[in-house]
Amino acid sequence: MAYHPHEDWKPLVGQWVQIRVSGGLVDQGTIDDVTQDNDVLWLQAGWGQNRRLFLRNDRVEVWINYKWESNG
């Protein structure tokens, strides 16, 4: 699966994403909510962890696999 950075977080609520910082994977899961200013997101983690908060100011990047690139 190929993942791509996605700058606008709000449309990704409910989508499975990867969270990266400085290119390194730090978590993955489903975006639960995003603030109106698009600078804070809550992730329902996929590694058995609780909901986590991520801030754009911490150089957080959201990466998504576009469905049209998936094999099924």
C-alpha cells in the first residue's frame, strides 16, 4: 500500500491514516475528530492504544492510502 501526505485533515475524519513526524511512523488508526482550524486531530489508535491528540505545530504529518490506488 502506498501512503501519501494529506494537508487538509478535516475531510479525513473516519479514515484510516498513518501519523508521521520527521518522516517516521509514530502511530496509525482512524481519525476521530479534527478542530475547526485544522491544527489538532484526535486519532483512535490502531495499536491497542487509547485515543491520542496530535498537533500540526509538532510537525505532525497525516498520510493516507487513496482508495483508488488499493488493490481491493
